[in-house]
Amino acid sequence: MTTSHIRHSGALARLARTTTLLTLGLALGACGDDGPTRPAAQAELDLVHAATEKYQDVNRAVADGYVDAHIVTQGMGRHYINSSLIDGRFDPEHPEILVYAPQGNGLQLVAVEYGIPLDASTVAPEGFSGGGDTWDHSTKYGLWTLHAWIWRDNAAGVFAPMNSAVELDPTTIEGVRDGGAH
């Protein structure tokens, strides 16, 4: 056997070991409680992303019935609400609230937010597949709320209520400010 054949067979053995380890890692990762539903939630988030892409232009959002709620929160952004969508149903492709952060001289869509009216139940609404979403019970606004950070990465997770990557300069945002989470 030549030196070239030995190097080639060594490379094939390393590739086979790497493939086996990757396959094992993927299989073990799928054993977690939300492993089987994680792809379903990602597929749902992909649909939300596609459905809300047009709202990168805040003027399109306004044309479709979203209005500036004058709620501007550090770690979130400026909230635009479409009250006609607040109907007690979770519809991933039609978020009740769009969240924008300043970028240059305009606003950039950073998250979508869902708002389900509070009722007698203290149980959070059903949302995305997998149970990874985090609904907030907001008596201040009379809503269960859920953020999905699909337009700006969030180190705390896609469904976390706050995003440390959204830093607002109070001098660049006009309107009423809300100092806390919903």
C-alpha cells in the first residue's frame, strides 16, 4: 500500500468517525422533551417570518391597520398594534403587535408580539409547538403577551420577553415610554 493510499484511508476513517459522532449527537439531541416539536416550532416561525416580511416597512404596517401604541420599552422597542386582530385567537401569521427599534433615520422590525385578552383562566394560551414560548400575564394591558424575536437575534431566546440587543436612545424616540415589561 502506498503512502497516498494510507493517507486516503486515514482520512476516510476520520470522516466516518465524525459522521457517526454527528449522527449520535443529533439523535441524542432529539431525545429531549421538546426535540420532536422543535422542527415544528421552527417551521411555524418560518411562516411568521414570511408573513411579516412586508412590515419591514413601517408604512406597510400602518396601511394594514397597525397604529403606533406609543409604548416604547427599553429592551423591546416601539409597539404598533392592530386592535382588529385582538380576537382571542392565536394566529401565528397575523400577530396583533409589531415591535420596531430605531435604525438610522427610520424603524426596523425586530419582533412580532401576540396579544390574547385575559380571561378568567390563569393558564397561558396555546402558542407555538413545543412549549418553548413564554407568555406574560399583563394586567396592565389586559393581555397575555408573547414575543417572537424573528427579526433580531436574542441571546435570551426567540420567545423571551426582553432583548438586550435592543438598546434605545431616549433622544431618538418620541412618544410615551413604558419603563417595564408588559
